Amino acid sequence: MAESKTFALNFGEAIAFVAPGFLAFKAVSYFSGTAQSWLAAAATGDLTVGTFLFVLLASTVLGIAVSGFRALLIDNLFHCRWLKGWRIGRPDFKWNQLDGAKLESFKFMNEGYYRYFQFYSNSLIALLILLVARFSKTPRPAWTMWYWLAAMLVVGTLFWSAHDSYSRYAKAVNELFSGASQTEEP
């Protein structure tokens, strides 16, 4: 008998991929008339089901692409030896130990820490893309000192939050699989 597979987008996945993907979609709208018209339709209340689905699909796809950039940049940055006090050791997964209660604990940690790490770090990457897109399409006088200060404050907050969530996740995973905290690699 064939297994049936279901697709369910939970809250953790929505915040990890769709929300940052929407920021990336906004960045795309600076260069694409179609994306611009979809966002304009949403802003004026002329949003159709088709437009909503296209924006949702585009945001999801862009969010997954942003997540790939995040995995290459931020994840590796957090594991760099030269980061000293901010360095996070890689979580030590022992997949063969995942059964029953450990599996439920792992799912809880994944939703409670890792999805938020993905949201913060994916949003950081998407926001930087959006800032570059906006900077390239907006005249310079519109960029005041306060705009830059606010942008850098948000970028710093996202980076710090991503680090905190990932640090907690790595510590919890290592404790789950080994019984001791090991967030620092030798």
C-alpha cells in the first residue's frame, strides 16, 4: 500500500521562510514590474486569491533561497574559531538515539530554538538584500542618518538574536544527546 504524504506549513516554518522571503520579495519588486504590481494590489486592497498565492509562493521560494545563503554565511560564521567569545560549537547530533521521548524533545527544541534562529538570521540576510536593493534604486538624499541608524540597530538586533537562539539550540541538542553541555569545540 502506498504511503500518503501530507503537506502542512506550521508556524515555525512560516516565520523561518515566508516572512524573510517576503522581505526578499520586496527587494525583487525594486527591479520587477510584476512583483511591484502584486505588492501594489495588496496595498490597495485589490488582492485576488491568485495574486495572494503567487506572493505566498514567491515569498516561500525566496525564503528558502535566503535560507541557503544564511546556511553558508551565518552558520559558518558562528562556527569560526576566530570568533572567540561568540563562537558556537556545532551541535553533536546522534540520530540513532532519537526515539520516543528524545524525539519529542528534539522536535520541541527545533521549534523552540532553531526555527527562531532561522527567522532571525534569514531576516538578517533578507533585510541586507532589501537595503542594497533600496539603496540602488532610491536617491541618496532620502537616506538620512536616522534611517541608517535604525537599519543598523535592526541588523544588530537580528544578529544578536540569531546568535542567542542558535547558542541555546546547540547547547540543548548537545545536552539531549550526551547529557552534558558542550557548546564549545576544542
